[in-house]
Amino acid sequence: MEKEKIDRINELYRKSKAEGLTDVERSEQKVLRQEYLELIRRNLRSQLNNIDVEEKDGTVVNLGEKYGTKKGH
């Protein structure tokens, strides 16, 4: 996410605490937050899909192949 969007999220947050937001600003804040959360989820999913775990029996299982959307190596 671009720095400008993150700065805008923070600016809207500060304004909401200080004086409140207009309906347009509230809507903008909601859209920006949704975009930010989707980016965080996508990054986390990507990281989890690349983790290998060694099971008690010695086999190595890729979490993305076991639980996620990753299809083989």
C-alpha cells in the first residue's frame, strides 16, 4: 500500500478522534481500511503458504499444500 494511503488512514483516524468525520470521510476511511486489511491478509496467507512443518513422524508438510491454496512445489 502506498505511503500516502497509510498517511490518509492515520489522518482520518486522528480527525475522527478530534472533531469527527463527515459521511464522505467515514466512507473513505472504511474503503481504505478494507484495502489495508486485505493487503495484510494476502501477505500473511503468502507467508503461511511457504512454511514447512516437520511432523512427529519426520515427514515435512507444507502448510500451503495442507491447508491453503498452494498447489504443489
